[in-house]
Amino acid sequence: MTNDSILLVQYIRYHLDEGDDVYQAVVNASKERFRAVFLTSLTTAAGLLPLLLETSLQAQVVQPIVVSIVFGIIASTMMVLFIIPAAYAVLADWNLVHKHKSLQHE
């Protein structure tokens, strides 16, 4: 999930560098990354599903950990999709977000 949030911020920065205002950059980047973030989380949670459905004694030991991991994945996905764009917009309201200056090589 860390990679998803880093990529989302990079997409926002890319749209800012392309000339979009902050709010349009946040919306465009969120739309572009939604499917990738959602599917990454969904496949990770689905991969843990066999451990949740297992009835053996060994699996019962790790099932509470698996439940915690799945809920952590869901929570971090919601943060990436909703909290990070909102926080970026709030930072822009406080004038803490600036366009990235591209370096020109001679």
C-alpha cells in the first residue's frame, strides 16, 4: 500500500507539472490510479482467503493474524483512495504544495 500512495502522489505531481490546478490534478490522478490500487488490494485479500476458510488446527492459530492483515489492507486502501487526495488538497489550501521545477540540462 505504500507503493500505491507513492505512485498516487507522483501522478498528482505529474498533473501539476502538466499545468493542471491542484484540485484537477488530484481528481485526475485518483481516477487514473483507482483501478490499480483497488485491484492490488483485492487480489492480496483474495490470496489470504484460503487461510480464512481452512479448518485445521494449524490454520486456526494464524486466522486472527490473517483477519488483522485483511482489515489492514482494507483500511490502507481507503486511506490511499480517499485520505491522501484529500490531504493533498488541504495542503494546497495552506499553500504548502508547489509545482515541481523541471531541471534543464545544457
